[in-house]
Amino acid sequence: MFFPDFIEVYGLDNYTISVKAFERITQFTSCEFAVRPFIINYSAAMIPKLFEWSNHKHAMVRKTCY
């Protein structure tokens, strides 16, 4: 459970790597709270990414979008 927190705190300045990490990690643990600062700071990029994730094959990734 500490990986999402780590990304939230230390990855905010590196959008691309952080979002890829969220997509991978959230298949095993929840990242739904950690993505919130990214939605606020990168809304133009995150909104399309959330739409993409809403159709992801893994249910946990889809859950991040709700």
C-alpha cells in the first residue's frame, strides 16, 4: 500500500512515469486516492487517461476511474 503514496508524494513532477506506474500498481492495490493530485495538476492529460482506464481489462484499474 505504500507504492501509491510514494508516487503521489515523489512522482507529481514526473507525469509520464507516474501514470504508467499507477496503471501497473493499481492492478494489485488501490491507487484511487493517489491519482487525485494528478487529476488536479494534469487535468488535460488525466481526463483522457481515465477514460482509457475505464475500459481497461483489469477491474482494479477501471475502479480508479470511479
